Amino acid sequence: MNKLISIILPTYNGAGRIQEALLSVLGQSYLHWELLVVDDGSTDNTEELVKDLPCNEKRIIYIKNESNLGIQQTLNKGLKEAKGEYIARIDDDDMWIDKDKLLKQVEFLEKNKDCVLVGTGLVAVNEEGKEIFRTFNPELDAIIRNKILSKTCFTHSSVMFRKALAMQLGGYSELSEVRHIEDYDLWLKMGTVGKLANLPIYGVRLLFREGSISSENKIAQLEKSVRLIRKFKSHYPNYLSSVVSLSVRTVAQKFLRLPPFRYFSASIYKMYKNL
């Protein structure tokens, strides 16, 4: 199989954490890929680390924004520059832990032409690298559709999707109303025209760390999600119960921001992912 996969890795001052992500891409068994590292105006030595990889890997393309544009524009810059038929995503603080992840996903999309997006399960670790939990995301399209208005059903660093369709749908929305849930917005749009799936493999190691985009913006993400799903209520079932579920989780997150509840945030997230 010789389908080109474009891997988009956005980063901002990620020098202290990006190496594992890069090495996990280099360790993939599927070899026909390009990696677009899109640096959103870093002021650290991210550029030096990427360009000085020991292997001098020609498949790694470094792109730097002149100024900090934010995650939405940075992701779209990667999409526009990508030459592959398929897009894969990885964040600078995550890593792929199944060496056949890309191979399994591209084979799945080739065999299932009606599927537009496929993710994997995840293993969550803390900043010391200790495993907190592992979980699979819903596997089948029908199950995903029943749940997707109440939660994303996909881990961004695990997904692979069809570039042409993503571009047709406008890529990642750059509207402020979906900032930090731009991936969720794109998955919902893609699901209106094709099937969605997750493979029952642990494809990505997800880092739980204070100060990450997801941890700092969790409450805002949930509040924006309530407004977002209103636009898709005619495309997916269980709209009203999903609004209730998101609203309850928003309130719960506000409590989790207070000590001593922050200690249990990873456990609560595990319970949520398995609902």
C-alpha cells in the first residue's frame, strides 16, 4: 500500500516535550508519510530540536508561523500544506504507542470507503509517565452516533481522516465560538456525510498535565459544546439528553477546579470516557 499520509503536529514552545512525539512517528511500521510540524511562533528551541534530529529525516517538514496565530489557524495551515490523501494528528505532548497504528488505520479506510474518520483507544499517563488509566472509544458508527452529541468520541491525537472531505467542509473552523473544540466541530461535520469509527487498539499515549490546552479550557469547552451541538441536532439522536449530560459535566468540572477535588480529575475523566 502506497497511500501518502500527512501527519500534522502543531506545537508552541514544545521543546521540552516534543521529542517523544517525533520518535513515535518515526517508529511507525507504515513508511509512506510526511510529518508537518507547524510551529505557532515558538520562542524556545523547538526549531533546533526538530531540524537536528539524528536521522536527518527528509519526511519531516518544519513550518513556523511568524507570530502566534492560535491552534485553529495553525491546524488549517497544516491541512493546506498537506499532500497526503489521509490526515493523521498528533500533539506535541502525546505519542503513538502502537507501531502499526498508521498501517491499521489506512487499511481500514481503504477497505471502508464510506468511513470518513477513524480513531483509536488511549492510554492516559501523568507527568511522571505513570499510567492513570486506559480506555477504548466507541467502535461502531451506530454507537458513536448515539453518543457523539454528549461527547466527542474521538481522541484528537489518534485520528485519521480523509483530507479531501475535510477541505470540502472548510477544515477546522476558525470561529471563536469553537476555539478549543474545533476538532469536535469537524468530527460532527464529517459525520453528516460519512461513517465514523474507532479501532479497538491503544494507539496513543495521552499526557495529563497542568497547563495543557485541554486542562486549562475544560469548562469553556463544555459550555461551547452545549451551543455547538444545537447546530447538529437534526443529524444525530439524543440531543436533549446530551444537553443535560454536558450541563452536568460543566457543573462537575467547576467543582473539580477546587481542592481537594482536583486530585480526582483523572479518575472522573476515566469514568466519563467509559460512559
